[in-house]
Amino acid sequence: MAALQNTHAEKPAAMDASEWEARVALAACYRMVAKLGMDDLIYNHISMRVPGHEEQFLLNPYGLLFDEITASSLVKIDIDGRKVDNTPYEINLAAFVIHAAIHKTGSDAACVLHTHSDASVAVSGQDEGLLPLSQFAMRFYNRQAFHDYEGVAIDMDEQARLVADLGAHKVMLMRNHGILTVGRTPGEAFMLLYYFERAARIQLAMQAACASGVKLVMPPHEVCEKAARQFWEMQGDILVPGEREWPALMRQLDRADPSYRS
């Protein structure tokens, strides 16, 4: 673990610059998930396709907490689960099953993020999933996928159903389990998780208030659909999730603890 103390490590000489950049961004994503309390000890996982090597992706070392993960500790594997680099770390089997399924599709889902964040799990067990009860939620109106719980995701035949259920969506509730987001960058995948989690927490708070007789206000379909299109079509000054936020979050990490870059 001594390597974790080196906060100014440079790119290994033999490594492509684009891979190192991807490693740094992915390590930052792990740290941000941990910082906001959406991690689950050594479990959960975020992957990143290796630039220029579509058949390879990076995953967290099984056994490290999210706030311990660094660019150099990430494990590079191929879509068959074989380690590409010499590393003492192993990977989580469920992580391989879930992430390889998405990366095999060759879609623009360069980053795949899966967590058991509390509010997302709670909403995943509700029939309609996330409801359009806040502006945070409008982004996902009629734009959330669902995958039924099949037990711990260690069976290879579940991969086809994961991919089919996700379809063209960027967010999928894994029923009674957690959430999966995909993005072209770690920043996009993280911000989709962040906004969904905020919306889910608000939903649970509103539903709790119903116990005391409070009546929920649900905007009409036309308004919800308009708001969703504004987000996904990037109308006005709206950009791809993470395009503005992510650089600021990385600066925040650098001020607090830049060890993720080692």
C-alpha cells in the first residue's frame, strides 16, 4: 500500500498517455463516489474502456476501498476476464460479468458505473422506479431502464439480459440491487449517478411526508417530457453531464487529496 502515498507519480514510461489519462479520471471517479458516501466498502465497481483497445477495460482492485484506489492500482482486463498487466490484485467476478456485458457491445459506453447507493436501491424496489417529483428527476422521465433481480450477478447468461434491458438508455435500475449508469467519460457516468441519487432521495422524503397526509404534486406528462428533452437535447446552456462539473470536482479532489493520481 506504500504506493498510495505517492501523490505526484508520473505516467509509467511504457504506458500510452491516453491510457494514463483514463486511469487518472477513473480513479477520480472512485474517489468522488466515496466522498459523497455512495460506495459500499470494497464492493461496487466502475469501469473504463482502455482508449485504443476496445477489447480491454480497467476495473478496481478487489479488496481496496474506493478512497484507496489510484490510477496505477486499477486492474486492466480483457472482455474474457483475463488480466492484461502483471498485478497482485484480483477483480470481483460480479464486476466482470456486469461490465464486460456492456463493454462487449461496442457502444459509446466507455465508462460503466454500478453502485448500491441507498436511495437508488430504495427506488429500485418501487414499481415505477424514479417518479417525476423534482427537476432532478425530470432528466430521467421515461428514460430509465429496469433489470429484474436474478441473484448475485455471477452467471454469464445474465449478460445478454443486462444488455437487452439497458438498451439505448444511460441509466438502469437493477431491481432490489442498485443502479447502473453509463457515459462517454467517467464524468458523465458520475454526474448521472449524482443527479439520480439526488432525485431518489427527494422522492423518498416526499413519500415519507405522505404518511402525515401530504399530497404529492405530479407535473403533467407534457411538462415532464419537455423538461427531459431539454436535458437530453442540451437545450439552452445545458451541456453533457460532467462537461462543466467534472473539471471542478477534480480540482476539488486535487486540493483535498491528489493521491488518486499516483
